[in-house]
Amino acid sequence: MAEIPDITESEHWVIETTLVERYGRKVETQVADAEIRLMPSDRELSSCPVVYWNEDGCNFIIFKTGSRKYRCQFFYRGYQQYGTGVHEYDDLTECIVSLLQAQADYEAKERGDL
């Protein structure tokens, strides 16, 4: 299997710019690696680059699973993991906007606003 490329400067810029638009200020992000199954049938884990941030007690992560392939989730605790309902995106902007919207919808539902 081909190695997954690192997160580029332009991809990081897309994430940081979108977060500034959402929160009205710069949000600290971290780049790391995670091991995940790229396919449910995979027996072996694959290492992929991720961008992580925490905001208001919620953790967000975007996984780069290939060239122009992204997955995302947000979680509060290890057992409270949520996604967007889309397995994988081919557009980073769509991925992060969907992630932020899913988390905002979750918060609104928890408050009883939805």
C-alpha cells in the first residue's frame, strides 16, 4: 500500500482559515499521526496524518487517508465519538465545514434548541 502523503501547508491553511471563520479567532491546532483501519476489512492499521484541535471541551480530528481523501470526527470522551455520516471526503473544505456543522447541530440538540 502506498504511503499517505503528509498534510500540506495549503491543507493546513484551509483548516486554520475555516476555524477562524467559525470561532472568530485563531485556534491552536496540532499535527500528528494516527493508526486507523482504512477499510473495515483491513486487519492491519495504517498510519495517517491528522490535524487535531480542542474547543469548548470538544475534541476534533481530521484524518488524511490518501491524496485528497479525508475523514473526520468529534468527541467529548473516548466513548462519545461522532461523525458527519459521510465515510470519506474528497474535498477538505467540505470535510471541515461538515464536521463543524455536525458538532454545532449536536450541541443545539443537547441544549434542546432542535
